[in-house]
Amino acid sequence: MSPDVIEQRSADPVVEVTGLCVDYHDPLGRIRVLRDVSIAIWPRETLALVGESGSGKSTLARAIVRLLPRTGVITAGSVSVEGREVTTMSERDLLSVRGSRVGFVFQDPDVYLNPVFSIGRQVSDVILQHKPVEREQAWQAAEQQLARVDIRNPALVMNAFPHQLSGGMRQRVMMAIATCCGPALLIADEPTTALDVLVQRQVLGTLAHLKRDVGMAVLLVTHDLGLVAENADRVAVMYGGTIVEVQSADKIFVEPKHPYTAGLVAASRPAGRRFATLAGSPPDLRKLGTGCPFAPRCERALARCTGEMPPLQERPEGGGAFACWNPIP
Ligand code: ATP
Ligand code: MG
């Protein structure tokens, strides 16, 4: 954990999620996708959210500012952003939180960049939306913002259109848009998954210095534990719509408490010339019982695990939490 984060613990969290439940409605009925999720993100920290596909990472990231698809509903719990309750906030107030206090970068920038407007127009429009400045000032601020995300020819790129830029450049533009109002939190949902490994590292390098420059916290959603080791202060592990472990990025690789975390860690490292695999497959959320969702795949499962969901409890020595009846000693 960086010294910055320890220092900031005396401050209030940027985001506090408590007992959050989210359901999706689809033609087959209702599925509970988030179950009693509680997590806090502290000023200036990078919290990585990891877990297999379908575990609910994007749903949690989007629920923080109620950017869920129309079929998604928050059915219980609370989300507070800088002390303001989001679950009951008016749409108008939400607009002042989104883009201004909380910025977003998603996996596919093409969904969010408009193909018919220049990059300069799109970045400066966001600045105009949130700040009391004239168009010319907004244009200049947008150009500076592009330089901040390490775009080498900002003046040229201002007049370019999205299709003229590489994938890495488009993701940098998204980062410029997401941070132009100096947010307290940046949510980055698989921001580099679509990029090749070299570009991925460069973009994450930009994200790291942007975080320091802006002084913001980052929620980094990823399924790549390798990225976590280099880029996060803390890690929250999701499984079957619940958080099963929260731990510092230093400790999680060496002292995982939850068997699922241990499986993920093993699968991220080559054993000999092969990567270990995690046996079994993620749960069908429609068929979850009352017990731990990982129990059917767990070598350490006890009879209790299939009947009763373990609560997220603090580690006895502090500095982390896990939800398991039979944790790794
Ligand atoms: P990935 O790593 O694949 O991005 P994720 O951890 O982000 O996965 P989510 O996208 O949050 O997972 O999805 C969680 C669950 O919710 C999945 O079972 C998914 O099928 C379901 N789901 C997601 N979006 C919808 C939707 N719009 N309607 C119905 N179900 C959905
Ligand atoms: Mg996702």
C-alpha cells in the first residue's frame, strides 16, 4: 500500500458501498447479480476489482454511478460518493457526479467516442458541460488535457477523428475526457484488455501518472492479476456476485485467505511451462443457493459452506477481509 493511501485513511472514503444488491431482468426472469456487496475506496488509492468473467465486476463499477443497463435494478443497499447517497439521487444531481466527480474509461472506447466529431470537439464539449468557460478556453484546456495523457501531437490530434487514431490513442482520449474535470475517482473497466501487451503497459503507465497528477482514486477492473501486482494498492476479489476477499496488493499474492483467491493467484503464474487452471466453471447465478457460491469448486469446502454464506470478516491481524468458513491458515 502506498504511503499516500495510509495517510488518507484518516479521511473519509471517496466511495462507500454497503450491502448492495443488483438484479437484472431478462426474458427468463430475474437474476441477482450482486449480493450484499460492501466495499470502500479511499482517496488516492488504486483498488483493483478482479474475478472471472460474469462475477459482477462491471455491474458493481457501473452501479457506483447508476450507469446500469435499463434491465438492471438496485434492490438493496447504499452507495455513497463523497458522502452523497447515489441510489436515491435525482437524475440531475447524478449528471453532476458522473463525468465531474467520477470519470469512466471502459474497454471499448469506440462505443463512447462519436465518429463524426473531432477529438478536440469531444474533449472540449465535456469541459464546457462541467466548467464555466468559453469555447476557446475549453479548446485550449482540451489540448493540454491530451498532452497530459501522453498524446505526442496534441494540436494535430485535436483535429483528428476517432477512426484516424490507433486503439491505444483512442483509449488515451477516453482517459483525457474522463479526467478533464479533476474527478475524485476514475473507474477504469478493463481499460487495456483490447490492446496489445506493449501498448497496454504504456497506457497503464499514463494512468499511473495521471492518478498522481489529478490526485484521484482509481477503481481498476481487470481479470489480469499480472496488472494488479504493478498497478494496485488493494485488491477486491469477486465471485458469483459477492466480494470474497479484500487485501493489499502485496499480501494477496503471498497470503491469500480465500481458496478462490488462491486459485486465481496460482492460475496467474506459470507452474513449470504451463499455467495452473482453476477446475470447474463459474456458477450459474440463477441456481445459486444460500451457501458460498464457490463451495462446489472448493477443495476446502465443509458441510456448512453449502448451506450458509460466510460473512466478509476482517483478518484477525487487520488490514484485509475474507468471506470463508474454512480459510487458508
Ligand atoms: P466480464 O469479466 O466478462 O466483464 P463481469 O465480472 O464484468 O464479467 P458483469 O458484466 O457484471 O460481469 O455480469 C455479471 C452477470 O450479470 C453475468 O452473469 C451476466 O451474464 C449478467 N448480466 C450482465 N449484463 C446483463 C444484462 N444487461 N441483462 C441481464 N444479465 C446481465
Ligand atoms: Mg465486465
